[in-house]
Amino acid sequence: MPLGLQRDFKEADSADTPAPTNRVAAAPTGLKSVRRREHNNVIGNQRKDINPRKKGDILNPILLDFPSQFYTDRLLVRMPKSGDGKVVFDAIQASINELREWLPFAQKDQTEQNTEVNIREAQLRFLKREDLRLLIFLKETNQFIGSSGLHNPNWDVPKFEIGYWLDTRFCGKGYMTEAVQGISEYAFTELKARRLEIRCDTLNVKSRAIPERLGFYLEGTLRNEDISVDRNKLRDTYIYAKIK
């Protein structure tokens, strides 16, 4: 059975937590401006450590430069490219019965042409930094084995959500665990990510095993958060996260 996340192509919600208010005793008039400058310097240094952008800077993510591929011990992980549609289509067809249990896109009939269109759109979205889908290949043979990516990016943090599915014919060899580990390192190192999420159905045991194996922290369960792909039942969702 392939690994699959229901959230692979779905936008995730986020909530903002208000910052606590700190009360500072009034200083004598002669010291007030000095202490204010010292306070601002401290706050400025703290912000610089977190985010190198100066206040008021506006950075369009399309201007961000980072590698479009990387290697792990056994895998090549890269941006989708024109012409990848056939190998992706073949992998979907080989795994369609298992994919349909978890993934919305697998509920529709697939064609090689539609898959190629989807791949080219994914390449465009990667280049525009709107969504970073990543295809997974065996390094030695260049055989396509699965899809993953850094979805729903919030470049202000930055944070991303990792989704994945694996061709049934390559399950049980640790490939997806290796890929997600590599993608996590890529996100933290190249994209300067501060938060990564993995969301999965509480019943999807194989998908849950990956974040648990890689040290992601289970932050909570969203009850009745989604509907099953067959539209018959409400489902609960686990949220795993890793921060830096």
C-alpha cells in the first residue's frame, strides 16, 4: 500500500497567537530616551536573528534563489520538468487502488496527457515559488518512485507543509523516509524554514510512521477536520511539526 497524505494538494489553515504585553516602569526623564534606544537595539538584534529582512522590506518570493534538486544516499529529488508526465502517470496507474484510499486526486480518472499538464503547471508554480512539488527518483537508475513537496508556503515565517505518496512497487524499502528527511534538511538549509508540518489522517498508519520516525512532534489532533475521500465519513487529522 502506498504512503499518502490527504493534504498533499490542499491548503492548510494557520492561526496567529497574540504576543504577550510587557509592562515597563516609567524611567526618569533623563534616562527615558537612553533606555528606549537600548531597548530598541535589543529588539532589533533579536529580530535580525529571526528574520534578516529590515522593517518595511518587501521581498517577492520569486526573487529567491535556491537549488531545484538535491541528492540523498539513494535518491534524486527534484523539481518537476516537462516530459515527466508519462513516468508519473505510470506510477499512479500502478498504485491507483491504494492511492484512492487516501488521496483526492486519485478519485478522478487519470490520463497521460492530463498528468503532463499537471506536471508543467507544478513546474511553473515551483518557479513562481507558489508551491514546491518535488519528484523522487532512484539515483542509480533514474526510476521515478514517488512524489512529495513543500506545499502551502508561508515565506514570511518561512514555513511549509510536506506531503507525499509512493509508488506501491517501491514500498517497504525506506525510500520515503529517506526522501522526507532530505526534504526537511533542504527546507531548513536552503529555504531557511523555521517550521515544517506533516498532516495526515489518523487512520493512515504508514503515513504517520514517517514523521514519528524522523522526530517530528505530534502537536495535536484536529477532530472532524476533514471528510473522507469517498465523502461518506468525517475524519480526524494529526498535525506533526518540526521547528528550527
